[in-house]
Amino acid sequence: MSVVWFSVLEYDTNLPYVEQKTLTLELGWGFRSFCRKRRAGRQRNKKGQGFSVRIIRSLIQEYFASLDGPEFKVYDAEDPIVTVTQCFDDLRIPPDHPGRSPSDTYYVTDETLLRTHTSAHQSEHLRSGEADAFLCAGDVYRRDEIDSSHYPAFHQLEGVRLFPTDEVKGAEGLTGDDWTSSPECKLVADDLKSTLEGLMDHLFGETEKRWSEDYFPFTTPSYELEIKYEGRWLEVLGCGVIHEEVLAMSDRGDRRGWAFGLGLERLAMILFEIPDIRLFWTDDPRFVGQFKEGKIRKFVPYSKYPPVYKDIAFWIPEDYVENDFYELARGIAGDIVERMELIDEFTNAKKGKTSKCYRITYRSMDRSLTNDEVDALQDELRVKVEDLGVEVR
């Protein structure tokens, strides 16, 4: 693996700009390309344009600000370069955990790395004693594929709440199974579940939910929450009662509380029906311009490459079925066909025939099409459409 130079902008496309640092990192070319996209994204964000991830984060903060109880302090400007201790040791993540591997994590040095989760800041905020409840948002980094659901960087939001000592006084000194089986632990877990179920209703409207037990080194008991949205069960977040050892390492061993973490892109992809996680890093105004603060609207697909328009006209037989024509075109050109629309229709009374003229929009989502290749597709369509019994004009 070669060492490459590049500029890492320490900002978040949905968070305030912090600073720019130039580092030497053993990172791949894919990540270097990603950093270029972040530079463009910072300029877009400074213009104040609506952005889907920022909208989701704002809705979450709005919900927590509306709750009775402690005020949730918001942290959103931490340095994404953290120590191994912060990211792993303070969270009871064992030395042999695959998440520590250089194949999964972007290491800066042997002891520092780009955070793999916003939980890397949990212990420092607990230790500071500034707030008994807080949200922590930021971009996180993991080595992964680049496809519709994986990207080397994405956004997380972490939430933590500590309970007043008098509310859990009966659990004082309890550890292990004695603690997790106590009424006080149940109180914390029940409050966690109730809070997060309310959050899901705030984001998605009232919806069916289900809980399942999970495992995280830093919480016990641990849970996963799923919601039923548009007929499908979807995983939305992981959470749990903060492990007593995590609290002890944060100098808060006298307290009890809960924590959760969720991916902002994942929620945005569900709510806005965004099909590809890579779109979150584009500065194309056709994507960015679709989203306005505080509003949930479905994403309208587009291509960033120019369209090529071709028309085809033919006399139709009595048994002509339009969908057969559409399917024929798709079979020839596949996803390159973006749109087919009827632009003209007339009947010749003398011949007793009806003519239809269609305009076909050819456009690729990942490359520019040449006129020659589109002409070849159109020529093939003109030949094969006669299989439908039409007479090409």
C-alpha cells in the first residue's frame, strides 16, 4: 500500500466547517477521490442549500429538544482523528476485534486513526461532566466497497443519557448479572426504548416497531430496533444500557444511563427514497436542490450526464399495445433508456391508419453517451419494432 498525500478537510457536509489539515496517510486512491468530493461539498454547504442528511439530523435534534427531562447538548465539531484508546479501548472493543484491523480502519499512525464511529467521543464527553445528556454527530470512516449501500465515509449520530443517581439508587454497587437483572436496569432500558420509538414516529409517522436483542461491547443489555415502513421491516439503529465498565473508565462509575447510534444516510435513503449512497457526496444541483430544510420529499432520479434524444414514428396495427413497445426498447438499451413519451399522434382517414411518434431520452448515470452508440441502439429498435406489427415511417 503506497503512501499518498492529500488534503483532508475536517468539515462535515451537514455540520459546521472546522479546519483543514494536510496529512500523510496510507489511504487508497478511492479515498483520495472521496476527499475531493468533500471539498466541493463544503462549498455547497456554505451556500446554505438544503441537504438530505442535514434535514434528518435537524429533525432528530428537534425531537430531542422537545422531550421533558434533561436538555441534550449537541456536539458536532470534534476532530475526526482520534486515538486507538478513544475509538476502541474506552469502549471495551477487544484487541482482536476485526474493526481494529487496518483492512477495516484508516490509520494515521499506530495510535491514531479516522474515527470509525461517533462513539469514539462518548467517553471524553462523559468524562468532561459537561452534560448528563448529549447528541454527537459527525462523519465516520471505514474501509469498504463503493456501491449503492457502501461508502468509505458516512454520517452517524450518537445519543447518550445519564440518569439522576436518586432514580437508580437501588442499583448502587451492582455489577454484572446483578445489575442487568435489576429493576433499575429495566427502568433505563424501558426509557431508552420509549425514547427511540418516539423518535421513529417523529421521523416516519406512527409505524409498527419491533425490538431484538443484540451485542455491542459497550452496552449491556443491547438492542436493535426495526420499523415496518411501506410494508418492509428495516433495521434503523442499535442501542443499549451503557456498560458499567465504560462508565467506570470515563470516571462516571457512579452513574447509569443509555446510549444509541444511527446512520444518517441510512435514514435519509429510506425517507427520501435515495437509491445510491454515493449520491450524498455529489454537488450536482439536481440532487442538492431537491431538498429543503424541514421537508421530506421523495428523491426524483436524474443523471448528471447529458441526454440524447431520438424520435421514432410508425403506423400501428389494431392490436398494438404500448407497453410492448416500451419493453422492447428496454430490452435493447437497458437502463440507458431514461424516458419514452408520446409526442404526436394522428389518424389518416384515407388510409385508415393511425400513426404514433415517440421521443426517447437516452442517458447514462455513469458516463457520457456518444451519438454513434445511441444511433446504433435506435437503428436496432427501428428494425425490431416491426416484430410488433408496426410499419416504421
